[in-house]
Amino acid sequence: MPKPCEKVFIRGLIVPSEWNQDGQVVKVTVKTFDEDEYFINSKKESRKLLKFVRQEVELDAFVKKRGLKKFLTACELKPQAIGENR
């Protein structure tokens, strides 16, 4: 488990987590391949990641745990081709 504000490397998929009344994605989460889920810390960060919905990405991010949920602020993002190894 990440410690508060720990910088970590995350690899996973950007997936929709909230939609508006018109059915447009307005929030996303990152789901990793080891079944962790990272929520996005701010609306601004979430908007930056919207264009990567349903894409595999690598993130260097700061993670803070609140209760059982992990929240991240993306520092550096790199889209990945499907099946591409680091």
C-alpha cells in the first residue's frame, strides 16, 4: 500500500467513472492490471486524462490514501500501445 503522498509508478487503463446527463464522460479512474483502482484527485487532473479513456497508460504519480481509496495526481503520463512492455 502506498504511504501518504508517496510517488509511485502505475501502469493500467484509464476507465470512465462518472458521466453527465448527456452521457459524456466527466471523470475517470485508473485500473491497474493487479486490480488496484486509483481515483483522480482533482477535476483538473481528471479532465487532462479524459482523452486517454480506454487506453493503457504509464503514470508517475503522487498517491494519497483516504480510507480504503487511493487518489492520484498524475505527474507524467505516457500512453502505451496495447501489449507494449516497458
